[in-house]
Amino acid sequence: MEIDGTVCVVTGGAGGIGRALGEALVAARAAAVVLADVDETGVATAANEIGAFGVGCDVTDEVSVSGLVEQVEDQHGPIDLLASNAGFSIDGGLEVDDDGWRLLWDLHVMAHVYAARAVLPSMLSRGSGYLVQTVSAAGLLASLTSLPYTVTKHASLALAEWLSITHRDRGIRVSAVCPLVVDTALAGRFSLDMTGEMANPADVAVAIVDGVREERFLILPQPEVADYAAMKYGDTDRWLGGMARLWGRVTG
């Protein structure tokens, strides 16, 4: 899909990948770019600085997401691309409390569900539209730092796959963005997962725009993620053994 002349919405847009993607979409001459975030002040500032529109939205609340879509459609017209990008992490394994699990489930799964529910009817009626989900390499592989992050990101990838399979013949395209650690406020939570240099959000944003133009399902800003995934699914037992040894080295 070509970006020029489209209406684009990016959630989690106050900073990090969301803001960088908004800037890249503006540079690609989208007709309107709307950044949405629960941080209303931050997203207003970010939008003003990059030439976009800023809207407050809590992506874990379906009413808020529906209101965002309605507001954008009323003010700018039908949404061509919705990038569901908001995310967070909580360190730990099984000991993470239920509230923590619910938060990450709501952010990484239900937020994408709410976005798709809100925007797909209009897209389907027009026979075109694009959904972008920021999943993380943890959705393909694993995060040693956070069990709930790993589990919910796997679920996010499964959701994106299902949406792509079931809506492809009706003109809907879906991309899952799976970067390794990116230089954002979230990066400090992934110290055990850092196997190389952190990616720059601007470079991730460029990779997303290129992936959308090529209509690729998996967008891998760091190409080595494909190699890691090939190792995992080519010989899963060997991969699990290697990850267990890595876990022992970093925690022993």
C-alpha cells in the first residue's frame, strides 16, 4: 500500500516507535496522521512537533478506542492504516501478580482486538485497509526478562496471523512488526535480551513504512530475527536448550 494521500492512526504515539512512525508517515505524505496515546499532554506535544494530530486514547478501553476511530473518521475521513503500537513490560515469571498479567493482556492483545473491531467495518465496506501491530521479536522467540510479555506477544502475533488469513481476500492487509530491543523508554526492561546494539526508533519506523509499501506480513527491522526464528522452528529442542544455557549464564 502506498502511504501518499492516506489517513493513518498510530496508537502509543507520544514517544518511541509510535512517534517515529508518525513522523515517517508524515514524511511519506499521508493526508493525515493521528497520534493517539493515554498521555494526552505528551501526544499533543509529539503531534505538534512532527506535523500530525494528537488525540488522547486509552487503548485498553474499547469505548475509548471506538471513540478515537469515530473522531478520526469524522474529522479526516476513512482510516486507511491503523498502527496498534502501545505496549509495556513487567519483569518476572509466574510470580507476576494477576493485575500485571491483565495489564499486559489488555495492552498487547485486547487493544489490537478493539482496534480491529472499530476500524474493520469501514475498511471491509471499501474493500481496502491496513492493520499494523507492533508485536516484538518476543512474539516469535521469547523474552528472558518477562514471562507475561512473552506470552501476550505470542498471542498478539497469533491474532495478527488470524486477521491476515481471514480478511486477505476482502482487501485487508496486516503486518506484524517484530523488532529486537529498541532504544525507547521500554528498553531498560530488557537487559537480559540484549544480544546486540539497540535499534533506533526512526530506523524501525522506516522499516515499517517499507514493509507496508511491500505489504509484508512480518516486518523485521533487524534481519537477524529471521535467522533466530529459523533456528527455533527448524530444531526447537536445540533452540530451547540453547536458550536455557543462556538463561543460566545471565542469571547464574
